[in-house]
Amino acid sequence: MNIVLIGYRGTGKSSVGKVLAERLGRRLISTDAEVVRRAGLSIPEIVKQSGWDHFRDLESEVCQDLAGQDGLIIDTGGGAVLRPQNVARLKTNGTLFWLTADVATIAARIGGDSQRPSLTGSKSFLEEIDDVLRERTPIYAAAADHVVATDGRSLADVVATILARL
């Protein structure tokens, strides 16, 4: 059984995934990193050259491949749940944990990250986070087996919560 971390950018998926992998002696796979590895381009380059739809196609291929493996910690990109087939595939052999955080926490965590291209292209940084979170929240909620808030919590506390729910 895989442990799959879903949620918006900056909610702690990568950091939590690293600690979970160390604690459980499992391999951590980032869907975003795997897309980058396979494409030979950064996410901003993929999006600039081929658009978000192409990036999502690559992401779907990665989700399908990882769903067929066992014993992984999977750190998904924030939009992986936008395609229902990704959720269905990941659930076949995984428990999905939705990591949440509020807009201020997310903004503080990802404000300086140039490897995360704009999702809307036209809104301010905070407006984008707020709008995209509002749009995706019902999708994350429908996909999640468990919800874990990360605001103001240590990595150790978040990991302990996940381990207790397994």
C-alpha cells in the first residue's frame, strides 16, 4: 500500500514525504520531479513550450506508473487530483492524505519559489492562491481518505498524525 500526499502547493507534501520515507524506510517519489526527469525540462519550461494540458498528460502517465507499484510515499503535484483518473489510479493501491494550509501559510512557504509557474497568469500571487484553493478544495475533499492540517504544526506532529491514521 502506498501513502499518497495530495494538496495545494506549499502545504508540506514534500517535507512531510521526506520524513515519512525516512521513518518507514520507504522510497519517496515526487510526481513533479518524475515529470521533470522524464521530460528533461523544468516545469516552467514544459508549461511555456507545450502548455498546462501537456504537463497534465505527463503527470497522468506518472500517476498511472506509480499506482502500479507498492510501498511508496508519493508526493503529488498540487493539480494531480484535477484529473479523476489520477485519483482513481492512486487509490487502487494507496491511501490519500490531503495536507491543508491557509492562504497566508502557503504564501509564506512558496513565495520565493521560481520553479512553480503561475496557474492563472493574470492574478496577483495571493489572489491566485485564494482562487485556486477555492476551486480545488472540493476536489481535494472528494479525493482524500484523510485530511491533515499543517498550519502551525511541526513536521514531526504532521507525520505522527498520518502514521496514527494508517
